[in-house]
Amino acid sequence: MPLLEPDPGALRPDVRPEDAPSDRVTDAGADGTPEPLRSDLLALLGPEKVLTHISDLVRYASDASPYRFLPRVVVLPGTTAEVASVLAYAREHGRQVVFRAAGTSLNGQAQGEDILVDVRRHWVGVEVLDEGRRARIAPGTTILRANATLARHGRVLGPDPASAVACTVGGVVANNASGMTAGTTRNSYRTVASLTVVLPTGTVVDTAAPDADERLAAAEPELCAGLLALKREIEDDAALTARIRAKYTLKNTNGYRLDAFLDGTTPVEILRGLMVGSEGTFGFLSEIVFDTLPLDREVLTGLFFFPSLPAAAAAVPLFNEAGALAVELMDGNTLRASVQVEGVPADWAHLPGTTTALLVEFRAPDEERLAAFEAAAEAVLPRLTLVAPVASVTNTFTRDPGTIASYWKARKAFVTAVGGSRPSGTTLITEDFAVPPDRLAEACEALLALQTRHGFDAAVAGHAAHGNLHFLLAFDAGLPSDVARYAAFMDAFCRMTVERFDGSLKAEHATGRNIAPFLELEWGPRATGLMWRTKQLIDPAGVLAPRIVLDRDPEAHLRGLKSIPTVEPVADPCIECGFCEPTCPSNDLTTTPRQRIVLRREMMRQPSGSPVEARLLEAYGHDAVDTCAGDSTCKLACPVGIDTGAMMKAFRHQRHSAREERVATLTAEHFRMVEAAARLAVAAAAKIDDRLLSALTRGLRKVVRPDLMPEWLPAVPGPAKHRLPGTSRLDARAVYYPACVNRIFGGPEGYTGPSLAEAVVAVSARAGKPVWIPRDVRGTCCATIWHSKGYEQADAVMANRIVEAAWGWTGGGQLPLVVDASSCTLGIAYEVVPYLTPANRELHRELTVVDSLVWAAEELLPELEILRTAGSAVVHPTCSMEHLRDVPQLMALAEACAEEVLLPDSARCCGFAGDRGLLHRELTESATAREAAEVTAREWDAYLSANRMCEIGMDHATGRTYRSALLELERATRPGDG
């Protein structure tokens, strides 16, 4: 063990529930995957694709649903052959398999109690076909990622769920999830052109292949015959056929798509239809080809407020008649909860209880069509009973992209915002149903009455245009009385939906575990029996996802309910939705923000000193704390702003010894010497062979501690120039602060142009806006070095020093402070604030901290003449740019300096995080793998960013040479031959 390894017990929870929750992992599970399952799967797939430790099983046991089931093992196959081999193993050994992609499903479809198959990590990619009219997409690709690629071609996918930032294409198709605009015509069932599926038997079927039926008949003759027999049986029953057709005039994802037997003429066509909405119970979708839709870019949107839910529902048909593509409903509870979402007006918190809003949107391919929609929409407004109970309410239409984005952000945050405001320790249930749109107002009244009768004050929202409502309930799954109350409500709700409205018990979230017991109530014994027979035909061994769609246990929806122990306040509102996961640099390496919280909650469930707690603590240090980049992009992705990165920094602080804290404080107090020593060390290292340095530092890491001793990487550049360029305070338009990282590290290897400081000074002067570099910048820092590691006293020392210095340099805030590294801009502008003295907080309020990207794009570029451009450039937006919202400025500079510019679809935080990429190089390599593949698919003339350490990380990841966009701007505007 390394000498300075921290004590895992330092993170042991201090406070726990009085009684251990019934769903805690028992002591018998401490050893993880049992034998021979562990050895068998390791031999089958190899150690890189099999997760067996209890910490792995716990982090996969939770998803966005109210259920929690511990898998026996988690596997991560990377090919269809490997998936087939897992299915073969399960058949031969009588085991069961559940597929999991993003884990954003709300009804437990992605949870299993035996073999859980992660089909996200190795299954990402988009291939554009027919100029965008079709797209071949891997199942682990998020909807957002797919649409980003298609947008370049003016196309978009039909399904548009609110969880598009995180949910994957495979999950959307498997659940036939639709969203705000898809309805019954743009959903997966209607827009999937073909599928490649691995059946439970291991047979692989590409439904687009010309000879697909012949191949399937040869491989699965009984399946083909059975599908055709079921088709004939359904078609021979006129009443059943009519019932099936009628059921799908509404949005309906409850049970299997029986209309596939009516729509398909061959076994392969029937199978293609059945796979949509089958929830992983019929096979694995390894590839999906979509027919895409036009991306109408002309948009008109309005948010309208009504005195009550029924009043808003009554207005829906009017907007539908006017041609609205989306009519979204949000009740008072939803509106008030959404004030937690950044950008939502604060006065919504004071809306009256019954207030309800409709978010209405029209889209058109051109201005003429949109103008026609606008006229029709405006004609509706005088017929409505609108209210304006708070000042921010306008009840008007807008075309402003920023306003429209804020409306949709509030709507899409429905589940997370309401869930985040639930009482601590309660479980969240999310239900959705559909009724005929012309009975929506009546259904709203009935739902409200039912909730009141059972003691719930639920939040309601939904796709009102399609008669599809969602509601959220919170209750304590550890209280038998609360569970009984929930059970009684569900019985009454299901009867009401079916018997009074002939509606769909699931409109877009799929059956899952919580509606499976009520499937026959909606469909009747005849149709439900056909669903059981279809499952038996396709999966005779019962290998795939038992109890997820079909379950004869009338109380199945009450089994496996998840307790939610109270954890650290910063993370306690988490409902485990998973929106944070795609942004996380470590999501393919160790843990995600959601999983860090899930593991913490399991520690809270455990009795102190239990063997399970001990194993979790042993793993948590590396898997959760050390390999967190601390970039806090999870906060940006989370609708309620949960900052798991901040929690990990707090845990780093908690693990520090008093001696470590004292040493860190000394480095802050004497940073001028530390800075000089660091520059000398870099200069000395530049003269030593990279292989020798790498070997030496790797050896030291084993002795000291990997999280304290950096590993030398060949991508680390030489030292910065010793002298900063001379400048004058006289006539300066801004104070220029060269970050310490740019005072220590020089430019890219082989680069012969000016230093970054020289470039900033030069382009500012060319634009007629000279800058001044104070003589005493050395020895100061933005404090991020200590902040990222949780050294709070050292952080406070430097935070106060830099603010005092900046206040003096800028003449008490009279000049802006321009900072040339985005992470340092973020640090000085925001992250230092909690560590300032009251007096220095007052000084900080007077400062204007400007990132060099903003300075260059908004202040300099309009005054500069571009004299030469690169042919092409690729950009890397850093996580700090995302926090500062500087990415548009990076793009503006790149587009001014290059003829062609690419912002990679897979770009995210590089995970280098100051020096974390030197402490855990595997973090950067994992975080950048997909972005690096995009970047290196071709050569670019320039590789641009605006943070030296991130540039080093991208150099290491891609083998290319990244530099600041301001260096490129200086080259593009340099007089003479350049």
C-alpha cells in the first residue's frame, strides 16, 4: 500500500436511519458476484467486460424508477457475437438477462436480479444515410447526440422525449417513448425503418436485408410459423382487430404492439413491429435505422397561464385546431417546483395553487408558413380565460430563442424539479396515461379528485395535445401505511382510466414493473393471452427480462420499492434520473454522478461496520472520489443543479490529514516560490527523456500515492518564457491576468510564434484596446489548484489574495480583469466567493472578470482585420467554458480564423482537470475517447481551445497539437507575411 494512502473509514457516514431499510444489501452480498457465475463470465468475456464487485452491483441496482433490484453480475459486451454468447450462457444455465442502456426509464425496465447487460458503453455511433433522410444509430447513442449530427443535414428524429439529453436510442425504441411532439405519428413505431436484433436464441436478424425472411425461416422455422399463425388468428377475429386498431388511435405503450400482426405481412415485418416497445423482453436491438423528419427551424412559442387545470385542458383543442405541434401542460405544483431550474422566473414560486400553464409551439419550414400559424394562434387567444397572477407572466407568443429555450427547460425539468423538491427520504413515482384528447379536461378533474381522496398532492404535466398526462407522487417506501395508500391509489387510478375513459395506462413510458399487474385490466384476457403466447414463442426459455411486461402477481408493482436514505444536502434532492451521466468524464471508467450518490445511499442503509459498508468504502475512494474530475458539468446537466463534483471535493477535504492541510496552506502562502520551482522543474524535465521520466514517476506513484504524485506524460510542454511582455498602465482598457498555468507551461512542442501573453497583448493593441499586465502577478493564482483538491484553508488563503490584488490592479473595479484560462476565469469570478472574508466579498462584487475568449470575440474581433485564415479548425470547448457560457465566443473566434470549423458532437470535459489527468491519465483517455475518434478521423489545420491544461490533455488524447484560439487570432491578424 502507498505510504500516504487515505483511510477509507474517513468517509464513513456519521448519521444513519434508526432502522436499517429493508432493501439494504445483506451481508451475504458483500463478496459480489457468486461462483461459478463470476468465473464463467470472466472466461466468456474477459475481465474488462465483467463487473463483479459489490460496489459495481450496487451502482447498477438503481435507475430513474422507484424500484431497486441488485443484479448478480454486470457485463459489458461490445459486439453482437458477445451478446449472443451471454444469451447462450443464460439459456444453458437457466439464468435471466436484462438489458440496460441509460437507466432513465421510469418503471424499472432496466433492472434485473441476475445478469444485467450494459448496452450503452460500447454501443455509440451515428451514420447518416441518404443525405440525412435516414440514419443508422447504435443503441447506446443519446437522442441529443443523434439529433446534433442530423441537424447538420436539416433533419431530426421523430421521438423527442424530455430526457433526450440522457436517454438512448435503444431505450427509446424498446419503450416506444415519444415525447412532446411525436404523438402517434412520429414515434418509433412509425419512424423506425429497420432493426438489427439479437433474438434470445442468439439468431441475428437484420430486418432490412433482402433475404431476411428466408434467413429467419432457416434459423427459426417454429418462430416464423408461430408469428404467421398468430397473425391469422387475430385477423380472423373482427372484434379483436377493431379493438387493437382503436387502442392505438391513442398513445399507448402498455403491453406488446399487437398491431404489428396487422401491419406486417411477413414474419420479419411482424418481428420488426413487435420489437418496438418490447422493453428488452424479445431481444437486443444492436442497430436501428430511422426514417428522419425535416427539422423545421422557424419557431413560434408561447406560455399561457390559466386559473385551473380543467380550464387549461379545455383550451388544448383550440391550439390543436390552429396547427400547434406541441401543447404541453404544467400544473401549479410543477410551475412552483421549477423555480429551482436556472432561468425560470423566481416569482413562479408565488403562483396560486390551482394555476396551470400551457406551453404551445408552432414550427414551420419557412417564414410564410410560420406567419400563417401565428395568425391562427393569435386568433385563439381572445377565446381563452387567461390570468397573470405574477409579474413575469406575459401570455404572449415569442420567437426569441433564449426565451423559448427557458420555457422548454422548465417543462423538461418536470420530473427532476418536482422530484428534487419532494420531502427528504421519500420515493418518487412517475405515472403517465392517455385519454381521448376531447376528454382531457374531464380526466384532469377526475385525477385531482382521486389524488385528494388518497391524500396525495401530486404534480401534473403532460403532452396535452395528445391527451397524455404525467403525474408524480411521493411517499415513504419504508412505511407500510404509505405503501398501502399508494397501492389503493393505483388500483383506483387504473380502474378510472380504463373503465371511465377507455384510456391507456401507459402512453409513452412503457409497461414496466408498476403497470404489469394491470395489463389485463386494460387489454382484457383475450389480447393479454396473445401477448403471453407471443412472449413464449419468441423467448421460450424465458431468458429475457421476466416480470417487466408480463406478471401474474397482482402486487408485483409493490415489490422492490426503493428506499431513499438522506445523504449530504448537496446531493439529497437527487431522484437518480441519470441526466448527469453523459456529461461525466468518468462515466465509462469508474462511476457517474448518479452512481456516486447511489453508492452513498447504500452506505447510509448499512449498519455501521457491516461487511458491505467496508467493501463500499474501500472502492469509493478511487471509483468515486479520486476519479471525479471535479468539473461540475453534472450541475449543468441536472435540472435542479445538483453538484456532485462539489460533494467529491468535500470528501477529498474530509480525507485529508491535518498535516496535509498544513502543507497545502504553506504552498498557497509561498506560491511565488512554488511557481518558480514548478517552472524550473518543467524546464529541467524538458531536457530529460520522456520514457525515463514516465518510468520514474510511475515508480514514485506506487510508493507515495497515485492521487498525490503526477505521472509524466510526453504531451507536457516545456516551460513558459521567463519574462512577461512589457505593458503600460496608461491608457489600458483592461487589466490582463496571465494565469499561473500559462506562466509555468509554454506553448505546444514545435510552436515558434509568440507566447499566449504576447499574443493577447498584441491583438489587444491592434484592436485599439491595449491591456496592462501588473508587475506583481507572480505568486498569485485563481485558487483552483487547492479548490479542486478540497484544501479549504489553502483555498481561502489564495482566494482572498487574488481578490485583494485584482481589486487593486483594476482600480477598485474600474477596469475589467481579463483572464487567459477559462478555468481560472471561472475560479476568480465564482468559485473563490465562498472562501472570501466579508470585506473581500464586497471587493469582489466590484470586479468585472472577463474570460479572454469573451474579450477577444466581443471587444477585439469587431476592430480587427482578418488577413489570413486556416483552411479548417476543430475546437475543444472546456468544461469551464460551459459554465461561463463562452462556447459561442470560442466558435466565433474559430469561424473568423478558419474556413471550416467543427465542434465535435462528442466533445465534453476532457477530464484533465488541472493536474487530474496527470494523476489519473486513464480518466482523460476514457473521457476523450469518442471525441478523439471524431477529431482524428481526418486532419485539421488548427486545433483550438482556451485552457493550457485542457490543451495538454487533448494533445495526449489525440496526438494532435492544440493551442489557444487567441494564438490563432493573433496569427490571422498579424501584419505582414504572418
